[in-house]
Amino acid sequence: MKIFKWSSNNIYASRGIIVQNRGSDDDSGALGDVVGYLNLLVLTAITTAVVVLLVLLFGPNAGIASAQQQQLTSIPAVIENGTFQNTADGFRIQVPYGWVVQDIDNLHLPNFRIANEAGFFILAIICPQQEAVPSTVGMYNCEQSESSVEILHDRLSHRPEFEVIEDPASITPDDFLAFVVEEMQGRNYTNIQIINSTDLTINITSVEDPNTTIRTAPAKLVEMTYQLNPGLGDMRSYSILATIPENPQPGLRQIVSGEFVTYEGPEVAIPSGSPPPPVQRLFQSLEFIR
């Protein structure tokens, strides 16, 4: 562990403030002690104010950026006739019978800073009710479920890996899949294999008219197997990866959203070829809202 010894001048110089000590060499001892003490008081006050501001803005976990380290704040999920939709997050989906939805409150400030390991924002988690933890009235927590479906979102066009692309609208689901695999490799996943990959198109509807398709989004349904850690059994996942060019804004770089709906579990417990029937029906019902 390296220990830094700071003088008061060094501390203020690091903030662009130069402190000059006045006095001759003869009286510099006592006067220097007084100046140093005053500087220390000022620095302590500044540090305390910054900490208080961070806590007020982001809560006591201001330095945490992982959903695995900080519990997500949720809002009540409204399910009508088996359908859950979130117009703000831009999706609609059929919830399997006996399953519940944890709708993440994306207007809650700390949630803006929480993502999964790959940096995707978590919009909702859907899981069997028996694996959910009841929180408040009508709300459930699915974060510990072993059979959950996660709905994730990212601005692919603003990722460093895609910023070199002159026309972000040309980003495809194949590019998205290659990016996901690279992210997994970067997190030390091993034995990554793409078992099946099927091209899809997913309907996009408007908020006002959910029954009319205004355009479609290219997507892929991907079955993968991989190992999270050496010595552990392989995992199997089924995921939908879709790319959606958003409405362009004058003078700004085109935004291309990556929508990622994924389900995973132990390879030995999940058959190959297609996801379990409840997950398959959920996947087939997916629509985006713009």
C-alpha cells in the first residue's frame, strides 16, 4: 500500500489554488503551523460537503455501479389481460401465467447508474412467482430468481466499439452478437459456443395504436452455451438481440438502440433447440414501442 504525504500547499495546488506562506524564516514555524491548521480545516469542510452532496444525490451507495452490488428500485408493474407494457422503456410483452414482473424504476436516480456486468441497463426482470420475493403490496423482486428473463437496453451507437462506424444505422444484430461475445470473453467466460442463431423481425408499434405496426426491427434469436468459471458446469442461454435506429435529431449522431432479452440456466436443466414453453411464448410476444 502506498501512503502519500501531502502538505497543505500540495493539496491546494492540486485544485488549482496556490497558497503562499508569508513571513521570514525566523517566524515561519509558528505562523506555518497556524496556516497549515487553517488549511486543514478548510479541506475538511470541502470534503465533508462533497460527501454529503453525493449521499443526497445518489444515496449511500454512490460509488456502486453494478446491479449485483446495489438493489434495484422498482415500481408497481401493471399487467392487463396478461400483457405488460412500459411505454417509457419502449416494449410490450406477454407475461406467462404464474409469472411476475419486477419493473425497474428508471426515473430513480441511482438506477441510471446501475447496469449488469456488460453495462446494459436493466429495464425489467420477469420470473416465476414462486421464485420471486414479495416486497411491497403488488410488487416482487426477481433479482435472485434462477429462471428469470431480463429485458436490457443499451445505446450501441455510443459504445466505443461502434463509434468508428460512420453510419450507426448500419449496425446489425450480427454486430450486436459479436459485441456480446467479446464482452463475455472480456469477463473471462470460457467455452463460448453459438449453438443456433435465427434471424427475426420484431414489430414496432406506436404508443397511441398498439394494434398497428409502424415498422419492424431486425433481430436474432440466439442459443449459446458457456462456462462462467472454471470448475462450474456450463450454462445455456436463449436471447433476442435487436437493433433499432431511433428518430434522428438534427446535429446529433444517430442513436441505435440495442434491445437484449435473455434467459439463462444450467445447460443440463435447459433443453437445446428452443427455450422452455413459457419463455418461448414470452419471446414470441415481444413488441417494441416507439
